Amino acid sequence: MTLVKVAHPRMNRSFDLMLNNFFDDMNLPNPRSNAKNVWRPAMNAQELEKSFELLFSLPGFEKDEITISVKKNTLTLSAKKAEIKEDEGVKYLAREIAQGSYERDIELPENVNTDKISAEYKSGFLTLSIPKTKEALPKEISVSVK
């Protein structure tokens, strides 16, 4: 017996994009991609006067399972956990808890000091503080009135 891969006609590209965005927005693995068991963690990002603050939701991970790296101006957050082996014959009624590894790339602005990034992990939340460079900080200029 020979298996032959059949090429299916491409869906409408806008529908294709909508489906990909749906999986990204819901932080779900995209079954249409080749990646297996990789989720993108939920993130809050805010700009403060002297820094950028990123908050990631990483429930169930130990801090030694989390890696943060910066290459050029791309910050990569990854959290790797061994997958839970499923028991033979178990029938789930619902499965909503993500398992496996997390990974997310964040493009950083040019005006940050990547050497001074600090991280804190507490109760399943990772907080990164990314300070701005001195050039990016607000400057006070006095104005004289004549």
C-alpha cells in the first residue's frame, strides 16, 4: 500500500488569516501549524515613565523552567515542562488546561537598556522590568518668560 499526500486547494486567504489570528488571540495551539504543544503565554504590557513593564501568565511552572533571552532587540520568553503522559483508556469530558511548552518573542523598542532587565516570578506571574535608556527619559527644560 502506498500513501499519497493530496494537496487541498487553499482556502480564501482572509479566512485563513482570520483562523490563524483566532488561535493566537485565544492563546491556543494552532492545529493548522507544524508546531506541537507550544502556546503563547498571555501578556500585559505597559509603558511607564522610566521603563516598560511586561507581565506574563505562566501558571504551573517553576522558576528554573523559565528562560529569558535577548538577541538584538528581540526578547524571547520560553518555559519548558515535560508533557504529562496520558493514561491509557482515560476518557476526558473536558480538557482546557494547556500542557507543554510556552514561547513568545517580543520586539523591543530601540530606546531600552537590555543589560538592566530585571525579572520576578511569583504565584504563576512573571514580571519583567525593562528600563529605558537615559536618552529616552523625559527631560525637564526651564523656560524663561520675558
